[in-house]
Amino acid sequence: MVYEEDLLFVLQSLRKHPDVFASCKSLYGYRHMDTGMATVFKRAKSLNVIRANHEKLVCFKNHVNDEHVKANLSFTMANDIGWVIGIIRSAKGVDAGLKADYVMEMTGDEQLRPFVLDELRNAWITRIQKPLIALNKHWL
């Protein structure tokens, strides 16, 4: 995977080792940079977002009735999609139709879509991305 590989590792570890505890102390640091591999378009990124979001649902399936868990899942799903939309938009040498297809693929998944829409209004994505995700219309 080229995106979300660390998330999948954490989720799989939690499932295999349920005796893990929660801590308020920060034990993991993430440095976001505007350059590097994280900002380069790769087709696999949009597919990885879909896969990672499905893994989140599997990992938390027994807790999605908890409004806080569901809100957190929804919020992170919307933000992940929004982040990748920006990368797709700036991709060089990719036809606009393909870019739209990749966005539609991420935002149109039947199982994930209700979660993404639940917290879309609070997501840290642009005002332009929110209606694109909500409407999921190819012509947009």
C-alpha cells in the first residue's frame, strides 16, 4: 500500500492483541510535509482509502452504535477522502475524466458513503470538496 499502510498495521495489531490499552499520552508523532511521496499522485492512493475505510468498519463494527465512535469514524473517512481528492486534482498527465472516476469511486462506495456523509460538514476539507463528495455526480 502507498497510503494508509500505518493505519492498517495498527488496526490489524489491535484485532490480534485486544489487551492493548488507551493512553492520553502522545506516543506517535506524524510530520506532514507539503513535498515528498505523500503529496505525489499514485492510482493506488484512492484504492487504499477505500480499503482502509472498510478496515476501520471491520475493526469497530461492534462499536458503531456508539455516537462518538461513529462520529470519529465518519470524520476521519471524510478527511482521508478529501486529502486524496486534492492529490488527484493536482495529478499531472491524468485525464480529467479519470480524475473524476477516481473521486467517484472513493465517494460512492455504498457501505462507506453513509459514514462519510454523517460528518462531512465538520471535515477539514475545502468548501468545494464537500458538495462534490455529497453529490457524487460525475458531471461535477
